Amino acid sequence: MRRAEGRGLVKGLAFASPFLIGFVVFIAYPILASLRYSFTDFNLFQDPQGVGLANYTRMLSDERLWQSLGNTLYLTGLGVPLTIAIALAGAHVLNLPVRGQPLFRALVYLPTIVPVVVGGYLWRWLLNAQYGFVNWGLGLLGLPAPLWLESPDWSRPAIVLMSLWTVGGTMIIYLAALKDVPAELYEAAAIDGAGTWRRFRHVTWPMLSPITLFQVIVTFIGFLQIFAQPYLLTQERLNTSGGGPGDTMLSYSMYLFQNAFVFLKMGYASAMAWVLFLVTLVITALLLLSSRRWVHHGSR
């Protein structure tokens, strides 16, 4: 029996070996190596030299780092609630029994499968102050045309607007959750005289609370690590990108990338990466702990 179990274990490990080897080589080792490099002065071309906690203490006086962190928190604070609100409202619209419903759902989801680079260059064209379609549409409505990519006041909202381009994925998840809400709950609420708002507040919202928690955490992590959107909107040449007007479009991940592959300060970039990881881990844990009672109540 033990011999048969041993053979089964060996076969199982053999089948899983491609994943295990890939995980160790491409995930586990780079993670541990970055932790080591975060305590060194390393420029990719010379042997790393130990500097202790110097990379971490340097962050306290790095003005561009604090600027990038402030920009990232701004994008997160504005983007997360907008994403959740638009996705939830859109899911209700897509749930209406109208003709052509499958087509509308496919069109909403379509932007999520567009490559991010293609979407980035598309939005650079749409947000262009001279010939972009966004300002053209605002002009038809008699509204002012902002300098989206040139004004410090509008550069960060431009990133959020571009990020909402892929809200269809979140919307479809909410739509699937709406399909799982028992119809008898709505019938009982209607018998009790509940209107549309009360049905949403006391039936729909509590039943969607676990999905909402998942969406908030995933969207929060996405905005906290945002890189592609601001990088593409501020790209100056083929492989270089600035920080936008007054560095208002410089996200934390962008600044991390610049330190690693532009300034060749790999040790400092590794320290930044670990700080971002720890901040994300702590805030995610706080979200889970603070919402445990809320999700438990909504799932009953």
C-alpha cells in the first residue's frame, strides 16, 4: 500500500513538475532575490553592495516618491468607487429584458479584451485637446474642453477615465451575481410594499455584498499598482515616459519602473516594490477584517 502511494506521489509530482519548476524559477526566486537586493546598491552591471536599510530610509526624503504615492492614492480614491458604482448600475441595465440583450452585453465586455497598449494609444488620440473625440463631444454639448494631457488639473482624471474603459469585466461579474439572487426574495419584498429603492437596499445589495467585497479588493489592488495607463498616456519616445504635467501622472509603479530600468537603481526599486507589497497586504487585510460582519450579514 505504501509503495503504491509512493508511486502515485511520484507520478503526481512528475505531472506537476512543469508548474513547480516554473513557479520556483520565475516567481519564488525573483521574489526572494528582490528582497535581498532591497538591502543593496545594485545597478544590474556590477555586483550588489550591501547598504543595510539605506534604500528604505531614503524613501522618507524622496519628494518624487511621495508625489507618485499621492497620485496613486488619488487615482485609487477616485477610481475604485467610480468603477464599482458604474459596474453595478450597468449590470442592472444589462439585466433588463430588452431585445438584443446578448449583443449589448458583448459590446460592454469587448474593451476588456483589447490589448492595453492599443487602448492606451487609442485614448491618447481620444483625449487630444486639438482633435480628440472627447473634447469634440463636449463641444457639441456646450461644455468646456479641458487640456486632458497637458493640464495638471485634468491629467489624473484622464487616467481614471481611461481606466473605466475596461469596467465591462466588473459589470459582467455583477450581472452574473444578479442572476443568482432568488426571485422569491423580490416577490416577498413586493408583497410587503417595498419599492425599487427598498428592494435594492434590503435584497439586492445584501445579496451582492460578497461579490462587492471581491470587486473592491481586486479594483483597489489594480489601481494601487496602476502602471500601463499613465505610462502610455505620458510616453514621450518609444521606450521612455515622463510623469506628465508637474509629475501629476507619475504613479508609484511608474516611478518604481524608472528607478529600476531608467536610472538603474535596482536596489532602491526593489525596496519600493516591497513597500508597495506590504502596503497592499495590510490594506487588503483591513478590508477583509472590517467587512467580515457586513458580508456575513449580506450572505444570510
